[in-house]
Amino acid sequence: MSMRKMLQAAAVLVVCGSTSAFAATVVGPVCNPAAKVISTTYVSCTGGSHNALDVGGVACGDPLYAPLVGVYTYKLYGGCVNTCNGDTCNGGAGNYFVVTGANGWDFRLLHINTDANSTTKTCDRCLLGRVGGTGSATTPHVHMDNRQYGTRKTAWYLNAGTTCGSSASCGNVLGQPTL
């Protein structure tokens, strides 16, 4: 292959991005020492599973920061009225952000209260909005999950040893989702 063709191929990879999935790092999204993991994996009596991390123990309206370490694009799916104790907006997700990865992977943050900072943006640990309770939430918290083709995966936080009660304040590593 000529040098010119190799440079063109490299440029396509840089512009279009890699098609290989990789592990990212997630740190606590709320800079409040009281932030804790309040829910992880469970299967309900009706057979439903959670397979996600819920970060709570903080006040509704506390600042919410992008939890992925590094520069990522957070796409906002909004339109819900800010609330602290739930509604049915967006199918139960409430206001939420999605970071899309390769091979059907994505990372999601649900139940967000929006503010002037809540827009689709590309950033590293930037302010995204506020802790809320939009969607199917009974208390203010941030729901975080890692999915491949819509199926929630748990290895991203289980392999990091994150359990209920783990500190979820900013800077504390909670897991390594695939993107």
C-alpha cells in the first residue's frame, strides 16, 4: 500500500472513529461526599431486572457531572418537566443522556433534572444538569447503565467491585463500561 493510501485510511479512522469497542472509566457523577450506590443488580418478584447502578443519597438538584473519564459526546433526550419523585415521561427514563459506542454499545444516565447546562455536548467531566427524579423514579437519583443492542450488562460495575453502599462521590471509580 502506498504511503498516500495509508494516510487516507488513517484519516478515515480519525474522522469516522474506531469501530472497536473499548472499556471506559466511570467515576461518581455527584461531587457530594454523601453520594452512595443505592441500587445495583436485582431481579424483582415479577421477573424484571435492574442490572444498573443507581447513585443517590443526595439532594434533588445537586449538580450532576459527566461520569466518563475522557472526552465523550453526551446526547440529551429531554422534554420532561423537572421533578424529584417520578412521572411517566419518556417511557420511564425521564430526561436522560446517552453516550454511543461501537458494536451496539451505549452508556446511559437517566432521571436527570435539566438546567441551562443540559444540552447535547462533547466534554470531559462537564456539568450536565442536576440530580432529579424524572421518569420512573421514586426518589432523586441517577440511574447509570451499560447496554449492548439494548440489553443491560452488569460486568462494567461488578468487575470493579462496586456494590450497594459504595461511595459514588466524584473521583471514586465505579466501573468500566464498554463503549
